[in-house]
Amino acid sequence: MGALVTTTAMDDMMSPAGRAALRALVPQDPVWLHQVHGAAVIDADATTTVVKADAAVARRRGVVCAVKIADCMPVLFADEAATVVAAAHAGWRGLAAGVLEATVEKMQADRIVAWMGPAIGPRVYEVGEDVYAAFAGHEACFTPNRPGHWLLDLYAVARRRLEAAGVTRVHGGGFCTYSDPRFFSYRRDRGEKRMAAAIWLEEAG
């Protein structure tokens, strides 16, 4: 099983050069998504065109599931038996819509392991009342910052929702795209550059 996150300024996934650099690292062209901050999950094995979705699942070896990120959280999945992998794009809207739960359901596997990649961190991610209201029951993941505003821990919300979906082996969650200059951050830079997180099942042998 292979997985990677591209992080350098040379690897802007919105540029042909960035995608060419990624292509050199993976077994075939990734299955790209038109990400819309929702909860749709596609079968990457059967997809030949870019479709509106925020997660992809693959069972065929060599098929690369990929998501673009620059503050939103990439979550990569695999089952222990290495029969299925998935990648999800999880910003606050996707998390609230249930993209992680939908991905787990689509995988139809036991003993799933998840890894949370670089995302905007809980010390800097300020949100307003609309986001606070979207996560009823997860108030412990918010820290009051100023009137009508909170700091949101995306990683904490994702862990809670994954555990509720039966995924208890959850790793990662220790990076902040906004604070760490190695990463692209939309909120910090207001630019169009994106990183990619990708996962695939390696060919046998």
C-alpha cells in the first residue's frame, strides 16, 4: 500500500508541473475530484471523468485516490487486509455533511485505519456562529476566542466522527497548514496553490 502528501511549493496541484511531479511518484494518473465541500463519494475504479465529489474509494490495485488541500483536512483510509483504500477532503462543511461517515460506509470493510493529513490547526482556525451551530454535540472541539467567534479543532471533530463510525485507529492530526510555511494555506496566502494527498493499493509482487 502506498500513500503520500506533496508539500513543497514546486508541487502545486493546480499547475501542470505540480501534477507531473505527482505523476512521477504514483503508479498511474490519480482519479481527481471536482471538490465541492460535500459528502459525495465515488468509486474510483469505475470513474473515467472528473466528477463533483469529495471522497473516492478504490479496490483495484494501482488506482490512485487523491484530494487537493490547502487548509481543509485530507483523510486517507485503508483496511488492515489491504483490500480497499480511500481519500476524503474534509473541511468544516464536508465534516458537517458527513463525508467521513459516507467514506467509511462506501468502503464496506472491517478494521479500517485512518490518517489525518495537514490541515489548519486549532490555535488559528477562527470560525463564526454558523460553523459553531453546524457541529451541535461537538462543543468541546471549540474554544471561545471573541464574541461570536471560536477556534475550531478540525482534528478533534474528525476523530469523534470517525470513532462514532467505528474507526478507532486514527493517526495524524499534528500539523497546521496556516502556521507551518512548508504547507500551502488558503486562509494565510489567499492563493490558488494546492497540495495533494494520495493513496493506492500497490501491485502484488
